[in-house]
Amino acid sequence: MSNNRKMLKVLSLAQIVFAVLCFVMASLVFNGTPRVEGDVDIPTFLMVNLDAVLCTVAAFLTAFCAIDGIKGANRPTALGAHLVVAVLVAAAGIAACILSPAVQGLSIVCALDAVLAIAAAVFDKKVRAEADR
């Protein structure tokens, strides 16, 4: 197994941890959001919930990306849509960071998830290039 395949596997295992962390953080935001019964204004309520939805989407995509990355590290022909999903994870993580700076912990987790996705996409390209040789 080459160093690029090993690195893709390590990144994919880290993505599993971040997928679980994103799920937990998003569920905490959903459950801890003040209701619109006068506790908070409607735009703030919608922005916080939008951030949690984007983080949940990023978590689902991260889990899918991690599974594809682990399979692809073992057998590069099984990478499939890993690169596309990694780009989608990065986009969802960055969007979650930009749209709602109100929830700092969630934004940090989504930003780190996006960085992991970008690194996984880079090593995806390297593993594919090795397989084409």
C-alpha cells in the first residue's frame, strides 16, 4: 500500500469521527435552539436552524465520503464518486461557516470537516493517478 493510499485511509477514518461529531453538534443545536415564542427573533431562529441543517447534510456526505475513501484506499478502482462527494462536503461545510457565525462550535466543526474533505479530495486524485500507472 502506497503512502497516498495510507493517507487517504487515515483521512477517511478521521472523517468518520467528524461525521459523528457533526451529527452530535447539529442535534445539540436543533434541541437547544430557543423557540420562536418570543425568546428570539425569527431571522436568528432561521439562521441557526439553517446552519444545523447544513451541518447535518455535511455529516451525511462526510460519512459517505469516508466509506468510499476507505474502500478506495484498499482498492483504488472502488473510489467511485469519492471526489464529487468530497467537494460537496467542503461546499456544505464552508456554507455552514459563512451563513451562521452565531453558533461558534458548530462553525468550527464544519470548517474542520471541510478542510478534511479538501485533503481527502487531494489524496483521491493522487491515488487515482497511481492506479492509472
